[in-house]
Amino acid sequence: MPLVNSKEILQDALKNRYAIGAFNANNMEIVQAIIETAEEERAPVIVQASQGAIKYAGLDMIVAMVKVLAERTFIPVVLHLDHGTDYEQNIRCLRAGFTSLMFDGSALPFDENVMLTKKVVEMAHAVGIPVEAEIGQIGKMDSSDEPGVAREKIKEFFADPIEAEKFVKLTGIDSLAAAVGTIHGCQEPIAQLDIPRIEKIRNLTGLPLVLHGASGASDEEVRKGITAGICKVNIDTMIRMAFTRAAKEYLTKNPQEIDPRKVLGVAKEAAKEVIRDRIRVLGSQNRV
Ligand code: G3H
Ligand code: ZN
């Protein structure tokens, strides 16, 4: 079917207390892995592209790949811009056919974040496309940090529930990425989610909440987060790790291999297993 808008599937997840997997795609094999697995699991899915992925693959190329595969399947597929940190990037993605946007103004002062997010919302809503935005700051893992140090460091950047409520009212966004205990790029499950904070933000805003940096959260933390109000769970690092590890292992065992299809085929299968496992933890399987 044609690409769908994220609003409807996130509202269903919110109502029925599960979460939609939002998987980052960086190349053709990963796009295939995401959509094939979601179809096998009968799970609605979000394929997301970061600004880095767009720079690497080209905007038109990403849209074309995702559209072709979405049209071949019966499951709902959303194409989402992940961490769009500028207004122009959001406009380009909207024009190119993305069906969900994110404006990430979390590095900006609150008022500026509100002003730019609102501008993106006005533009996107004019053509029926929903917008996610970020409050607090979900940092990136510094490899030199011990887990305990990292967990402490991020606390000062947690989303403030009252500020989140104000932000939602002022901007009119459709979903909210709030800093609640995860860090981008973790290769181990070290996150401790601030569950009361998630519940408070959920009650004050009424919006589907988005968990970024979810590769660093254990299954148990993710499930607790979903019960508290998380409806979209972003996964990138876990896929990268599985994909590259499988390719490395294959090449170590088969050093003479020169066929990229063999190397990337094995990597794709490894990515599919991670995606399948996440879909089951999120409870989004058999929803279609
Ligand atoms: O926006 C993307 C995500 O938040 C992915 O985070 O790489 O830690 O899984 P992750
Ligand atoms: Zn993120």
C-alpha cells in the first residue's frame, strides 16, 4: 500500500498500550530488512532516515526505495525524518514524500525551539503530515564514560514535565521525544528510565511519547516505558552492530569472497533478527 501517515498508527499504539518500532535505515539492505520483517510479523512499522543517512544515500534514493517496498506490502509503512535539526531539511523531506517529520530543536533555547517547531508544524499540518519534536536533551554516549557516570550525567538534561506540557500547547506537535533516561549510541543496555516522569509527561500532554536511544534499554525497561506511555521506540545502534558484526564474521570465515551480495545478504539476515526481536518486545506484532 502507499506510505501511511504516522498519526493513526501511533494513536492505536497509545490506545492499546504497545509501541511501534522506528528503525533507522542507512542502506538498501536495511530498508529491506525492516519492511520484510515487519511484514513477516504483521507489524505496522516506521522506517526512519536521519540527516546523515539522507546525506549518504540521497533524499530521492531513500524515498524511492522505501516507497517501492511499501507499495509491495500489505502492512502500514511510514517514512519518517529522524532528528531533522533544521527547518529547510524538514521542508525538503515533506516535498520529497516523507509521511512523518521530526524537528529536533533540543539544542536550542526553549523559545527558539518552540518558534521553529511551530513553523514546521504549520507547514506539515497544511498537508496533513504529523510532526515529532524533542524536549530535554537525549545525549550521545561518550565511549569513555562508565555506565554509572553516563546515567548521572544525563539527568540534568531530562525533560521537565511542566515545560513539556507548555511546549506541546505552544507548538501543536503530534508526538513528543522526551529525555527520560536513554542515551543515543549505547552498545549495552545501561539505561534506567524515569518511569514517574514518563507518566507525568504522558498525563500532562496526552501525546504518544517517543523513546530515542532505545538500543541502550533492556527489554524490561522498554516494557515498563510502554506501560507508562511510550508509543514509538527508535532503534539504530542495535541494527548497525548486528549488520556489521555479521559482515565481519562472514569475511573472516570467507576471506576470498568478493561477491557483495553474499556479504550484505548475511548482514541483512542479522539485521532482520534484531528487528524481529524488537517488534516482539514492543508488542507490535500481529497488529495488521
Ligand atoms: O533517533 C534514533 C534513535 O534514537 C536511535 O538510538 O542508536 O541508540 O538505538 P540508538
Ligand atoms: Zn534519536
